[in-house]
Amino acid sequence: MAPGLAGDVTTATGVRRVFGTTVVLDGVDLTIGRGEVVALLGASGSGKSTLLRVLAGLDDEATGTYTTHGSTAVVFQEHRLLPWKRVSANVALGVRGGDLRARVEEALHEVGLTEKGRAWPAELSGGQSQRVAFARALVRRPDLLLLDEPFGALDALNRLRMQALFGRLRARHDFAALLVTHDVDEALLLADRVLVLDSGRIAEDRKVPLPRPRAVDAPGFGAERRAL
Ligand code: ADP
Ligand code: MG
């Protein structure tokens, strides 16, 4: 069995990140189990995005120990699609494999955008663009999805739709996720555990009690409702 296959996908111990004289992360300890969805709450400026970037390997200057077994993919609040590449090329970006084309098509199908592969990002709505960002993450077959307020820029209806889509994707894939959000309801709806970041540390770490609300069956996007 590969290391970490049965245990935690991510462990972090004593993670510290200082900007100038500002201590943003002051000894963060956390674990994320395989397939577990963990929400990270905290006030604006508490260091949620900083921690996510550290765990994503995007910050060379943090100290402490942090390891993720397997692959990661990140979805940010803003979709970050390259405007000069078609949707399918955006999804495929940086991924290799003989079956890549089929994987891109499947990922687009899963987010209900089968017909948009040849579209340009500028032709998409905000909600559609964020679904492409999820397809781009899925095509990487991540062990850990790092999500930085991924629904934060969407209007209320699209946010509900994306939350429901996330629930369906989770039922089909075995990714773990760290979901940064400032929406407590969203955390309780989607996560198995909720962490609160305060004063540079994990101040709360609680399992979401069962029974918990189910991801709402919001009006769907079309194709993915038939597929899932
Ligand atoms: P959150 O995502 O919880 O709102 P951030 O992680 O974005 O918080 O920021 C935490 C703190 O770190 C803030 O005070 C912010 O100003 C500071 N910070 C984040 N990135 C940088 C940077 N590149 N340079 C200087 N300060 C930063
Ligand atoms: Mg942030």
C-alpha cells in the first residue's frame, strides 16, 4: 500500500508564516483524512488564504512541517481561466496522458458543460466559468481539493447550484477537500469537520454532528443531473 493511502491525506504541524513583522500563521496544526471534507472558517484577514496557499505548495517561505500524500488541485474564488485558450484547453492545462481528451470531456460533462468545450472563457457566465474551474481541478484526479471561497463570487442561486454540484461530485469521487468559506451554513452543509482559524492558530476543530442538512437539490444545470 502506498504511504498515506489509508491514513490522513494531509498533515501539518507548527506551520508558521510571517509577513514582515506580522505573524499570520503562528503554529497551525491540522490533519485532513482521506475523503474528508474540512471547512476552514475565520475572520477576514485571519490567514485562511495564506494557509491554503501553503498547503498547495505555493508559498516557499512558510516554516513548519506539512505533507500531502498524493495530488492536489486548487479552485480560487475567481476562476483564473486563461482568456486566450478555449474551455477544453483550460481544463487540460498542465495535465498529460493519452486519455486526456476523454478525461476533459468527462470532467466537463460532470459539471454540466459538455457543449462548452470549444467556447472561449469570455463567452461564459460567472457560474459557468467557476464550473470550468472545478472541471480543471477534477481532471487532475486530486487526492486533495483546496478551495478558497470557491462560491464566494456567485449570486445566491448559482451558489446553491454549486453547493449541490459539489455534493454530487463528492459522492462520485474520493477526493478530500479543504473548503475555505466565511459562510457558516455552507460549512455545516458541505463539511464533515469545521476548523476555525483565529490569531494564527486552529482555535476550534469540531466534527459536524449528524444528522446534518443535506446538500439542497437546487435547480440543476442540465447534463450533470442526468449523469450523476
Ligand atoms: P484571509 O484569507 O483569512 O482573509 P489572508 O490569508 O488573505 O486572510 O491574509 C492574512 C493576513 O496576511 C492579512 O493581514 C494580509 O494582509 C496578510 N498578507 C497576506 N498575503 C500577504 C503578502 N503577500 N504580503 C503581505 N501581507 C500579506
Ligand atoms: Mg482569503
